[in-house]
Amino acid sequence: MYTLHTDLYDFNCNYFGTMNDITNPESLNDKGVVIVACCDHFKVPNSEYVSSPRQFFTIQNLANSIPASNDPKFDSTLGSIEYALALMNVNNIVVCGHLDCKIIRHWSNRSRDVSGNNEVTKFKENACAAVKRLYPHATEHEKINLRIREHLLTQIKNLQSHSFVMSRLEEGSLKIHGWLVDDQSDHIYSYNPSRSLFGFIDGAPL
Ligand SMILES: [Zn+2]
């Protein structure tokens, strides 16, 4: 079990949804779900996977990344999220990582890229730096698991930096979910901001 430091994030628990928001046919009037997942995740949760009556709009990119509002690079992921919120009747966003992420492992083994604004540099400056600073005694195996978690939380933080997302969160018409999937068991672990850990939907924390 990994209980994460809360130093880096100041998440409002009210902005986070529960699995009931997605699976309960009564809860949110059949509105859709946007899920931002990793492109080497071959079994991304969808409406069949979680037995949901809602339509899932899947966006896949390198390590389920979402640029922050101060990131000047054009990003189709952000454009897709904005489109879904504005025009596709969506009121849940899932940022979905996975435990066997080869991209996170690949980025972890690369040296810092000096060319500037790219995914490796951002990963090194955020998730890698956070794990190095906050978990100095972790083993290499633990560090990979921690980077996967910290990277996912960084993407949630980035998502909340956009005014078109924050306005919907503040009015209560949008919920965020942080999911981590075990590729072997297919179990989904959901981020619990009040406990700062990823908890198995039906049982023990991961
Ligand atoms: Zn991956």
C-alpha cells in the first residue's frame, strides 16, 4: 500500500466523484464519461468493463498526459476534453493510469531531454522529482510505482488548471476520477483524495 504525501496537491475532495457516479443509472442522467488513458494500455476501462450505462469517450496518449494551462504547446488531448465537455454531454472525467506502464518505465530510464518542452522533461521535473524528494528511501521497484501514482496526480492537477474545467467543477456539474488499473487482474483502484491513496473499489488499498 502506498499512502502518498499531500505536499504537492491541494485537491478539493468535493470535485472528485465515486464509482457510483459512473455505474448508477439513476445518478447522473445518462451523461457520458471522458477517459484519458495511456496508449500502451491495451484494456482501457469502458462501459462494458465497469458495467456502466454511460457512453465512454476514450482519449489515449503517452502516459495519460494532460498539459497544464501554462503549457504553450498545442495539445489535441486538451482540445478533445474541451470538445467533450462543451458538446458531448459529459460530466465525468477519468484520468486513468496503469501499473504495467512501459512508457513511465522508459521515461524513468531516459536522461533529461535538453530540447525543452516535451513529455520526458515534464515527467522528470514533476513525478520523478517528487518521488526523489518525498520518498528518498524507496526501493527502485517502489519508485516506479510511486512515479506512476505521482504522474497521475500531476495530470489531475494540470486538468484543474484550466478555467473551462474549474468552472464546471465549481458549479458541481463535473466530477474527476483518478483510476489506476492493475493490468494483470483488471482491478481498478480509485484515488481517494481524503486519504491520499488509491483504493480498490471493493476492498483493500493498493
Ligand atoms: Zn502506459
